[in-house]
Amino acid sequence: MRLTKYYVAAVSAFIIWGFFSLALKPLHSFPSLDILFYRVFLCVVLMLVMNLGFRWRIVRETAIYFKSLNLKQKRNLTLLTLGGAMLLTANWFIFIYVMNHISVKAASFAYLVCPILTTVFAFLILKEELSKLQWTAVGLSIFSCILLGYGHLQDVFYSLIVATTYALYLVIQKRNTTIDKFLLLTIQLVITAILLLPFYPFYRGEVPTEISFYLYILVIAVVFTIIPLFLNLYALKGINSSTVGILLYINPIITFLLAIFYYKEEITALQILAYFLLFVSIMVFNSKLIIKPKLLQPKG
């Protein structure tokens, strides 16, 4: 089986996320926690309906599989799933806050740092090996991020938090590959909803009355949450988390272009150079894939 579909899944997910600001920015007048609450709760409802209504056989088979595991395997699977849900919750809230209350560029910068952290975490935790050329691409990415972060310490601070949570999520999910990806995502979102539910009565704002709010939340839930997260988890079945991490640069590059041409945010020649170097780093990291497509085929 060729690995092309896993790369397509990863690239598609990050292209979709690159346009996230188009749905999120119109909600800037609403509290960040409200956006998170409604996003998660709607996702849970939609995914439970899909799983219980149309994928019941897979749910039943997964339950049987879980019962067949020994105590250690059950504990590891539970911890990986719970840890992923908690990291995802933290990532979403901080990202929404940065996007709507700091700047689009700061949110974009978070996903410039994330691939570097993902590669480092994958190397340290998963022992994923990289070629010298790939490490060169990582070094180029680090240099680009230093250029972008210079003189913007506040952006860097928030970006590092966002990046760390998602980088750890990617690495953890690489180890969590034994159950159906869509069901795994559903379970994680249910856990996220349970974690958020006690805070809802105390931290929610006024119940939104604008129809546009709920339409944007629906778009965010389906187009910018369920679909790309599933594609991301699916991609991790066939390619390394470090590769998925480096492809994540597609996301901030698109966000950066939107910041320039759509949101008219101020931009400098140094930032343009840095983003160009990031694009080059993607090409270098995946050069074997681009130059020799036959390498997509697994060995053996």
C-alpha cells in the first residue's frame, strides 16, 4: 500500500487549518471560552450521532477489543487518550485567545514553532530518526523562527505555549494507533467536553442570540475541527510525527498570507524572508519524497 494517501491527508488538514481565521475572526467580539465551549459541545453532539447512528459496528468491535487487553495495555491506552484530550483542550483555548486578542501573526507564529518542537519531541520520546538533510531543514526552520520572533517577545511567549501543547498531542497520538481514528477523536472530544462542562455555568458569557454566531460555530466544528483532526490522526497511521510536524508549516504560511492580503496586517521584508525560508525548509525536509516518489512505497 502506498503512503501517498497519508501525505495527502496531512497536507489537506493543514491547508484547511490555514484558513481557520476566516471563521474565527468574525467571532472576535465573543469571549474565547464561549467559542471553545460551543465548538466542543457541538462537535461532541455531531460525532456521537455519527458513531452511534452510523458506525455502531465499529463502536462494538472497539469495546470488545478494549476488554481483550490486559491491565497494563488498558491503562496505557486510557492515559494516551486522556492526555491527548487534555492537550487538545489547552491548545484550542490558548489558540483562540491568541488569534482574537493578540494577533493573527502571533497565532501563525505558534505553528511555526510547533514543527520544530514536534520534531524534537519525536526524536526524544519516539526515537524517530532523521537524515542529515532533514536536520538541516529543522535548522533552517529554527533560524526562520528566530528572525520572526526577534523583537516580539509577547508573541513568542504565547506562541510557545500553543506550539508545545499541539506538538505533544501529535507525538502522543503517534503511539495511540490501535483503535479507529474517528472513534478515538470522538472519545477525546467527549473527554474534553466533560472537562469543560463544570466551568461552563461559571465562565460562560451571555447566551449568544445572533444566528451568525451559531453558523460560524457549525463551520468551525465541522470544517475546522472534525475533518482536519480526523485527517491528522489518519496521517499519523502511515508517516512519522516529525514529518506531520514539518508539514504543519503549510498552516502558518497560509495564515501569514491571509494576514498580509486579507487582514492587511503590517508586515516587514524580514518576515517575508523568514516565511520564504520556512517554505524552503518544507521542500528540503521532504526532498526525497518530492524527487523520488518511489520512496513512498514501504519497504518489504
